[in-house]
Amino acid sequence: MLELIFKQIPYTFNLKKQLLIGTILGGIVTFIMIFLQPFDTYRFVSSHKYLIFAGFGLLLSVVYLFCARMENLWYNYKNKRWETKSEIVSFISFVLISSIPIHFYNQVFLNDFFNYEYHGIEYLKHGLWFFQHSIVPVVLILLPFYLYFRNKFGVLIGPESLDEIEFCGINKGEKISIQKEVILFVKASENYVKIFYTEDKAIQQKTFRNTLTAISKQAPFLYKSHRSYLVNISAIKTVIGNSQNAKIQFHHDDLDIPLSKSYYKTIKLALGF
């Protein structure tokens, strides 16, 4: 039993895939609310009924994406080791966090919240009742989808991958293994990529014929920071400038690379800034 709890499992750290999972889960909730109309919601009368029901799914998608981005901080803190126990804690946290805005949304749009005098303890009691009779049943329906898609889109980084990364080029013989901790960044230029790393305290580089996308798959722990750059978060000293003219500064020789506006928030979040 303990082996199962501590078993390492795939983790979905990619923003687009996290967004896709959130959209799928939200779509399932929307389907349930519109077509099945559980919990006596069929009695609800409004000219915007289906739009309001769809709001439950949209809200769940937003909360899932928020929780997933917060998970990335924990994932990095755990040195990119995601275990069954982590998945359990993550799911429980997602359920508890999402139940708060969903209950409020339900009270505002379905139960006429602003025209009814709610007292704090009364609202709390109703929230607990709502969680037990509404949230839990829906969660049980979502659970298999939640687990399936997170596993399907997830990446399993084994112990050997945490220590050494093997980069391969398109041309025969283009191959190099580099310790993960010494990798700084990867720069793309036309049909080539340059991998920058440190060796004996000096900055080295290796050029391959390949694409940035292919290198990203070979080293999924690297973050995209610019259309032409992948960066190792652990090698970053700080981010200087605002989102319009930001640069990533490394610990070595005041080396820096550009940070585009598109990836500014992602990098800052990964760094915990």
C-alpha cells in the first residue's frame, strides 16, 4: 500500500495541456448542468437559464487552471517528482477550493443571494450542505476524467532524467549528455539550436541541427521564455525590467537573455516572484 502511495506518476506541467484539461472538466460540468439538470435545477426559471448553467463549467475550468499553475510551484519544489500522494492532495485541494466560488455562484444566480438576508453561520451551513449534496456527487463523476487526462497529458521524469539530460540533433552523431544542474538555456537560430551550459565554471555551448520544439521534448523541465529561447529555471538569478523589456539574468558572469511579454508571467510564477 505504501509503495502505491509513494509511486512516482506523470505530471502535467504544460500550460496548454493544463488549459485543455480544465476545459474538458468544465465541459463535462456544463453538459451535466444543461442536459441532466440535477439537484432540482430543472425548476429554475430564467431567460438565460442555459447560459447560467454553462457558467458553472466555465468557473470550474478557471479554478482548475489556477490550481494547476499553483501545483507547478510545488512540483518544482519537489524536484519534479510527482507521486500518488501528491495527486491525492492536489485533487482534494482542487475540490475544496473550487467549491467556494461555485457555491457563491450558485447562491447568486440560482438562489437570489442579494435579495435574501444571509447570516454568516447560515451561509456556512448551507455551504456545507451544498458541498455534501451537490459538489461531492459531481466530483465523483469528474474523478475518472480528472485522473485519465492528467495521466495522458503528463510527463514522467525518472531519477536518471533529473541528473543527466541527453540532447540529440537531426544529423547522425549529434548527441551530448549534460548534467541538468549545469544547463543554462537553449537558443534557436534558423535550423540550429545552441545549448549553453557551464563546465569548470566557464560557459560552454554545443550547436545542433534541430528545432526548439524537439529540444523541449528532450528536456521537458526547460521553460520557454522567448520564441527563440528555452531556459533552466534553477539557473536564473533574477528577472530585470518590466514585461515590455524584461531580461533573464543568470548567476554566471552577468549573462542575460531576453524574456518576451508572452512568457513573462509564466517565468515569474515559476520563480515564485
